Amino acid sequence: MSRDSLKSVARLIDLANKDIPVEQAFLDDLKRSIEISVNKPSSHKPSLTFKPSGMQCPRQSYYFLSETEADEPKPTSYNFAGICDSGTDIHVRIQNHVIEMKKNGMDCEWIDVEDFIKSRNLTDLSVTAKTGTETKLYNKKYNMSFMCDGIVKYRGKYYILEFKTETSNKWYSRDGVDKKHYHQGICYSLNFQLDDVIFIYIDRDMLQYKSFLFHVTDEMRQEIIDYVDEVNGYLERKIVPPKGDIDKRVCSYCAYVNNCKRDK
């Protein structure tokens, strides 16, 4: 829905609710204001690179990298915008707590990602931006960009950190790394040449934590390399990849559902 359309809806709501209590009117206006702000057209154009969180479907990667027109996005609701903001805030707080661990006597050192890259001579990997404790990176060999939550040296060994927030229902039944996050962990391992990723899952409601170690093998890293080569091959030939056996959760959040239905 365009910004003008949202304004038109707001005006109609105003006319229909002239006599509602002032506190309810204020709340309604606040919600609409949030939604108008978060649904403003963005001038930012995402880089045409592989994104670890989106590397679960070759066809989806193909559509994105070939600049195929995406489906009309659904408007973001005020509460979903708040969930995203909350997740970002939680990330920052935990990162700052991890930094404090060394000061509090734990054998844990927060590692500057840029310094780590230089120390390991990872010449294909470069820092493109830093936002607080998060670092945005680009790998020229694989044309891959991603954000890193952190790297630590804990009890003498290096680990990649990845934080995930989720609802209480999901968190309480969580007994391991979600399969939909495997690709992210493997991509981070490939880029940093580290074998182990510590995933921290946070209960969004009660702010309780669970942690899981995700060990990455050479075979798993090779699968990501093969994925990149496969998609690049289809891009060079301008052929849409065949439909694979993809998790329905991936399809439900895909921006190219209509294109996928069209391309049998």
C-alpha cells in the first residue's frame, strides 16, 4: 500500500471515529503514524549479493540477483515494526554484556572483526560498515554480504556468535539450532574460516537465553560453495533454477511467490 493510500485510509478512519475517547484516538493515531513511517518508500537499493539468511532456495537467490521484479510487499504493521526494533535492541544489549564478560573475570575476549580479518589474512573478506557492535562485511570471492553479531575468544578458542529472538512458545520447545539458520552458520564459518558458531536464542517475552554450539565441517562449507556456483551458472545462462524441495516456511516469506508460480 502506498503512502498516499495509507493517508486516505487514515482520513476515512478519522471521519468515522470523530467521537471516540481522546485516549483511544491518540493510540489509533500513534499506530497509524508508525505504519506510515515504516511503510515509506525507501531510496536504499540492496546490493546484488548473496545473503546468508536468504540462501535456502536457489530460485529465490536467482530472482534477487537477476533483479526480477518482486511481488507487491504487504504493509508492515505497527506491532511487527516494534518486534523488529525490539530484536535489534536485544542484540545490542547482549553484545555489550559479552564485552563486559572479560571485565567481570570470565575467560572471554570480544574480538574486533576487522582486526580478526587482518590477523587471519582473509584477503577476500572486507568490512564495509560498522554500526555500534555490529559489522557489515563483503566477500568478493563469493559475492556475499552479511552482518556479523560478533566473534569471541572464549577459553582460548575462537567462536562466531549469532543471536536470534523468538516467541516464548518457540523458545520453550527449542532443543537445538533451527534448521532454517543452518545456512547462516555455515556461511559465517566459510567467511571467517572458523568451525564453530554459538547460537544464542532469546525468549522475546521473558528474555531468557538458550545456547547451542553449531559445528561446521568442510563438507558443509562445500555445499555453500556449490550453491553459489549453481546459482551463478543459472544467472550466466539466464535460466530459472528448477523448483526444489524447499521448506514451506521459506516460501511463506519469499518476495517472489508469483514469479515462482509462473515459472513452472
